[in-house]
Amino acid sequence: MTQINGRPAGAPLALAGIRVADFSHFIAGPMCSLILADLGAEVIKIEKAEGGDDFRTLRPKVSDDAGGPFLAMNRNKRSIAIDLKQEAGIAVARDIVAKSDVLLENFSTGVMEKFGLGYAAMAALNPKLIYCSVSAYGRTGPLKDRLGFDPITQAESGFMSLNGEPDRPGLRAGPSIMDMSTATMTCNAVLAALFARERTGRGQYIENALFDTAVTMVGFHAVNYLVSGAEPTRFGNASTDTVPTAAFETADRPLFVCCANDRTWNRLAARVLDRPDLADNPAYATTAGRIQHRTEILAIVAGILTRNTRTHWLGRMREAGVPGGAIASIAEAFTSDVMRDRELVTTIPHPTAGTVPNIRLPFRMAGTPLADPVAAPALGEHSEPVLRGVLGYGDADVARLRGTGAVRMR
């Protein structure tokens, strides 16, 4: 892992001057605000006074009040810990919203309204506010009160039915793909709303649901079904559309090959496998023909690849212009040359752990580079600075909030 790279002196931040009141927790909301923070927004993470975001407790433990998962989703943010069961705490939250450009929340339906922090009240307080709600099934309709999580929406959207082998039950994706996809979709909506506000002068309400995102993530398979009426089936590591696109064993370790067109098949057959006769076989010349002869082609390719090592074959594929890659473990991926060359993993200072690993966002911006990463905050680390610096509270107000426990301070 490399140390963080400093931003060029004087380089602007894309969202400098934008403030986010972030009431969200776990993944879908916090990853959205993480992207906004990396783009330069000031994100004030509003956490419950007792324990904060429950995501803090997930292992492996890094500090007294945070584990690795929390660190991954909450860099570049400030934390204020508020007891929303107290009127004084709600008043502080309202004051933060009044001075914010974006409000982000992913509570169960009705919770923000219970605290007097619903959209109608906050829009009246701050007409330029962009109010963003993330939920499992939306804020309207018969499912608005239903709890839901990433793997449930994978199952219900049809996404899970596409994963795994044809003769086995559908499989969930290991990472929380619907949470993370919801986060990126929501961030797109927030950025669009900020852009629109420049023209209209007004904020707006944004809603996104994990289920809706999951339907989007089914991709073109959903449209294929709607057009043809033919329900797609699981195809494991192979492809229903191109052959050979599949995982293969070699003499030592597995790899994945993707032949998406006839040109790539010809290069694979003649220049990688040393079988020009396969390239010349008219039955295999087109994608349609190879799909028809899928079983025999996959068997031929599999038999050849087992004769040498993965390194050997990947070298030949790269030289021939055939897309192929190692099926890597997490350990292999994070110690690979490409991971090092892309500088995706860095280390950043942490006040108690010394340094912690950090994975940067995948995009780079030349004119407004991302903010240098700062480790996720301790619970209530910035309570007093936010009260004084953002809200302008004086000594008496700070002392009163500290004394009642309406705001937890370090």
C-alpha cells in the first residue's frame, strides 16, 4: 500500500462549499455521502448519542468505536452525536439542516417525520434544501413500511435467479451490490439536483429504493424477457451470448476468458491455443455457430488450457489481444501488479490505530481532484466544532447541551 498522494497546491474541490446533513447509517446512505465528501462536500454525520451508527460495531475492530466496514464508508466526514429523543437535540439537528444544502436519510418510513425532520417541514425551513430519502421499497405504496436489506432485494428483483449454476438455486452476490449501487445512483440524483438548483434556485425531494435499484441491476436480461417472454436462466461462469466466455482450469490456477466476437475467437484459437484449424472451422466461424456448438468448444478449450500454467496462458492472451484474467482471491487481487499500478489502495493516518488502509474512488478528475482522504471520525468527534463553527453556538449553549446529554461531546 502507498501513502496518500497530496492534491496539487491550489486545486479546487468540485463540491467545495456544499454541506450535507447526513442522517444515514450502514451502507446505502453513507456510501452516497462518502462520494459527496470525496468530491469536497462538508459532510456532517449526525449519529445517535448512544453508540452512533450501528455499522461501527462490525468487525474487524480498528478502534474503540469503529471497525473496518465503518472506516470504509465514512472517511472525510465529521461526526456529531445527537440525542433525537430530546427536544434540544432535535433543535440542534434542525439548525444543521437549516445551514445545509443536502439532507440524506435512510431511516424506516415515518421516523424523520416523528422527529419533526420530514421533507415538508425541512423544505419550509430551507427552500433550497435537497432532501434525499433512501429506503428498501420506497416511501409510498403498500410496501413503504416493510423492512428490507440488500440480499432480499437481490432475491425479489430476479437478480439472484441469474447467478449460479443452472442446476442449483440462485446465488446472492457476495458484496452488498444493491446497497452500493443504490448509493451511486442516489449520488447521481443529488448531483443532478444540485445542478438543477443552480438554474431554479430551489431544492427538491429525491427518493431511491434498493428494490428499484436491484431491478435496474438486472440489466438487459430484464428487457430481453419483456421483449421475448423467454425467462433467462442461470448460466454460471459461462455466457448465453458469446462462446467461449467462461472460467477454465489451467495446470495450476483458474482463469477467465471472454471471447465476445468472431475476431477474438480467431485470435484465441490460432495464436493462443495453436489451433488454427478451430479458427478455420466454418461451424465455429460465427457467434451463432459457436453457441450452437457450445459444449464441444468449451471442452476443447478446457482440455488445451490444462496443459500449461495460468501465467503462461495469460501472457499469450495479452500478446494476442484476447481478454483474459486470473480468477484471483482477495489476497491475490490486492497484491497484484494492476492493483499497485492503479494506486487504488493507500494508507491514511488514524488517531489511535496509527494508519489504516483506504480504497479510493475509481474515477479521477484532473481539474477538481478528489479530496485527500481523512479517516472516518470517532463518534461525536466534531460535536463541539460543529456547534461552534457551523451553528455559531456560544459557551452557554454548548455547556447546556453537554450537561443534558442532548449532544455527546468528546
